[in-house]
Amino acid sequence: MKKLIFTLAIAMMVCSSGNLFAQSSDRMSEVKAFAQQHFQKDGESVYEPDSMIYHISYTGYENNKTIIYSYDEQCRLFQEVLKLNHSKMELTTYGYSSVDMVSSTLLQNYGEDDILENVSNQSFTYNFENKIQDILTQKWENDTWVNEKKASYTYNGNVDSVQFSEWSGAWNPVELYIISYSSDGYSILKKRMNGNMWENRDSI
């Protein structure tokens, strides 16, 4: 999820100021500055146009890790490719709803001869304010998609709780994160299901 939030944040920055291709040099500067700020300790990033597709590449020093983020002509992140030691490892593909909200992600691994094999997918549902309500994760098992876990969000202006559930024929709550806000920022209380009751664990 952190990976998704990060890549969508970059997409929002890249698309934030008018026509994508009319201001490519400004956008390149913005994204390079953003990448340098976030990855100055881990690696380096390159941002370059390629026909009607824009790519952001992040190369980490450790394990020679490269992630290529690709955007379509509507400036929507539609694909990520993860490489280790210059070999393709993972492909993530994003789908969008009619109102340009992320509706699905599909994770696949590259097998022999670069043949893609399904690993997992996520489906996103939104509330009437277009805020994420549920993220359903399924895994590929015996040539079919099987429910695995679900994240459910509630809001009171800002998001005030996230509940994680696991599937075992029915949805079973596992963890609950409650976010509290103040003038100093926010705090997060983590709870874990013990039997049929929530039990406090950590506070951040």
C-alpha cells in the first residue's frame, strides 16, 4: 500500500500543472527534485518522456533495484516494472474508473522467457466523497482468484480508522488502526483482535 500511495503521489505531482507535454521541462525538474529528496540515501531517479508515455525510473544501490513508473497520455500511472540486477521481476498494472479513480491493480511475476504469471490483484471501492472505502486483495490460486484480505476505511473529515480483515470463508477482523488528530499532528492506536474483542497493542 505504501508503494501505491508513493507512486500515486508522484503521478499527482507530475499532472498538477496543466498540459503534460507542454510543460515537460518544468515537470522534469519537479519530479527530479522530488526523487532526489526521497531517494538521496538509497539511489537515483531519472524522469524522461518516451513518445506519449512518460516514465520515472528509480534505481537503488542495494541489489541494483530499478522501478520504472509509466504514465499514459492522460497522466495516469498505468504500469510499474520492478527489476533486480537488470532482470524483470514484477509487473503491476493499474485500472481506472470512469472518474479516473484507481479501481484495480494487478500484480504479476515474470517467469521463464518473460511469461507473466498472476500473483495477486486489488479492487478499490469508494464512498460518495470519492474516498477509499475498501481495498480487497485476492491471490491467484489453482487458476482462479481467491479472497485473501481486505482493508476498510472510515472517515470523520480525515481518515479516522483502518480495519484489516482476513478471509477464511468469511471476513474475520484482525487489526484496527485508530487515528486521532490534534494541533500537534496525529497519533495512531493499533488494536488486534483477541478472540472476539479488540486488544490495544501499540501507539505511535
